[in-house]
Amino acid sequence: MVKIVNQETSIPHLAERAPVVDVDVHEELRSVKELVPYLGEPWRSRVEIADGWKGVDRFPYSYPQISGVAMAEAATADGAPAGSSYELMREQLLDAYGVELAVLVSAFHPTDMRVQPEFATALASAYNDWLLENWLDKDERLRGSVTVAAQDPWEAAREIDRVGGDPRMVQVVLPASSREVFARSFYHPIFEAAVRNGLVVAFHQSNVTETAVGLPDYYIEWHTAISQAWQSQLIGLVCHGVFDKYPELRVTMIESSWTWVPSTMWRLDHNYRSLRREVPWVKRMPSSYIREQVRFTTQPMEYPEDAEHLYRMFEMIGSDEFLLFSTDYPHWDFDSPQHVFPSTFPKDLRRQILSDNARNFYDF
Amino acid sequence: MAVACLDDGSYKAVANTCPHEMASLANGRVEKMWVSDGVGHLRAAEEKCVIICPWHNFEFDLETGRSPCEPDRLRIATYRAELEEDEVVVYV
């Protein structure tokens, strides 16, 4: 094996000791069997039995990364999923980077199940109880996301009402689906329940998120192109009038990347000037809803050759509030709060992104 | 200048040039403005007419000249037009 004697990077490093709020941290089940104590019958037995249910859809690609989906140091010796150990998360993220608040974003999405909707609803409920007991109860710095099974929106709304009142729950998480537009009126009970409980609605990719061409051959193609799923969800939220219907709704697009935001705003605004007649329930320019009611996360950060181009995105979007810091711990493309920002970002802006924007948007 | 005759027999006159790409609005169409009382519901407004540009379909309120999308940013000039005996007179 080659020994690394000198680690260098062309990315400018800037020492940071500003407060950190991280809005994309992943807790993981060691196994779906961890949910057994939180399930009632008939579902409990179906998960508990020796060769029972194996989990929501599995990720289709083999990982070319050195430690699979995990950052190498977060991979566990016993093969348990990275992110399944609170102690390791505390050591590697919360303590190491002085994280004041970390929003846990579940990668467990019963919404992706295409069968047995009652089972999916029961799993979502069990997961939320597991999250509260095994994570949020352990550390005051942790905040949680309500997991739902969106295929039954009324049951999902009931689940949001059941656990969403816990002040540590700060959002409802939906998969950035490439199959279904969650802005359709069928799903509105979920948005209504989120608003009723003062929760953000967040979108994050799941194992079944696809690109505009479905599943391309290679992971690198998929990983580059999946932003299309968030774009479609965002465009849907505007065009289906969700922001008009729920003016208090707040939405976070997590891990979508964000450099596509200006061009999507421009294109949607331009189309609105031409096609407003089709959706007259949309009352304002689409970009104004996005600017006011939607936030995006830093990770995965992108690095144009001229870092100034990245900074100019803030001017293009017309806001310095739209971006929230995220690490994506414990995954392979983890971004460090100390080193992620290019030197073109002024110190005040870095501080705003690292902490203030999330505190204001989530009302932390 | 583009002059429109509405269903009620009244006339409206606006600048003929769309501020977007200079198309002639007279080649477009006048219609009741589509409005909505809620998601999924469309209604042709009785009280509001728009002229639709033949290119890109930008709309302009015939009464105010303003775009319903960006009323403070996008507008065309409007002029008073009257039927006087058998002539349409536009006051500029």
C-alpha cells in the first residue's frame, strides 16, 4: 500500500471556530431488527422472525469509494452501518467540530415502499420512537426529523401530530422522489400537519432516487445527476400552489447541491411569465417563494475553478440567507465546517451559513 | 399601437410593442384574464382582460398595461380609446 507522507489539497483551508449548526447528519439503524420493540403486531413478528422482512429498497449501486457510503473513519470494524453509533458520532462530529446543534436526517424512508402501506406507516412510527429513545434522549445537541410513510398522507399527518409536538423534532423528511411529485394535493395533509406543528419539510435523496434517465450505469452519473429530483420537487411545490396554500410552510432541500438554484429560478420565472394562465393559483413570481420559503444545504459543496463564481451565486439568488451548513456525516463526501468554504466567502457570510441561517429558519 | 374591441363594445388601446422581444401585440390575442380561487380551480375573470403576446405568451392587463406576473417591473403604455360616431379615437 502507498504510504501517504504529505497531504495537500488545492482547496483553500481557513481556520474556523465559529459556532456550527449542522443540518444534515445521518443516524442509522444497526439492523431493522432494532425496530422490533417499537412495533405492534402483526408487524412486529414479520420483522422479528429469523428470515423476516429485510428493509426498504436497497441501494442499487456497488460503491466505488474506499469505505462504501461511509467516510473511512466512520466505518465500523464489525460491519454495522456508519452512523449507527452515537458514541462515534459524538466523538467524530459533535465534539470534534464543536457542533452546537445537529439535525438528524433519517435515511430510512418507508415512503419508498410500494407495498403494504399499513406496514410502512407502522415502520415510520416505530422509527420515530426509536429515534427519540436512542438518539434524541442521549444528547441535547441533537434534533430530529419525523419519518413518515407518505403513501397514506392522512396517516402521515397523524404521525406528525403524534411526535411533531416534541420540541426536539424540527422537520418532516420526505425522499427526493423521482417517481412522485409530493406537491400534488393528495399529499397536502402532510404539509398542513408540518405547518400545524411548526415543522420544516425537508427533502433528501433516498435509495430509490433516480435521474431523468432512470438509473444510469455508473454511480458517478447517478451522484451527479440526482439534483434533478429535488428540482422537480421544488418546481412542483411552486406550480401546485403549495406555497400559496401554506404561506407559513418552510422547506429545506438537503444534499441537493445548490448551484443549480439560480438557473432553476430564472427558468421557472420566465416560464411563469409565459404560462401563468395554466396555474393562476400561483400568485407571485416563483423565485420569490423560493427565496422566502426554501433553504438549501452546503454539502455537497462545489468548487468552480474561479471561487469568485461561487460567491456570485448569492447575488444571483438574491439572498444570503438561503444556504445552511451541512456535513452529511458520516458519509464519504463529508464536508468540514473548518475547510469547506472558499476564501472568497467573507467571514460574516461564513458565520451566517455555519449557524445563523439555520437558527433563523428553524427557529433554534 | 394595438386597439382591442371588447365584448361590451368598449375599446382599449395599448402600445403595440411587447417589452420582452419587441413582438407586435396586435398579432396576439385578447382574452379574459385567467384567475383562481384556489389550487386546481380556473376562472375567466369577468372584469379583467389581457392582451397576450404572440411570442412567448406574455400577458398585459388591458386596463393598466401591467403584467399580472410582475406588475411593478413589466408594463406597456395604455391609452384611452373611445368609439365616437363611427370612428375609434385614441387619446395620446
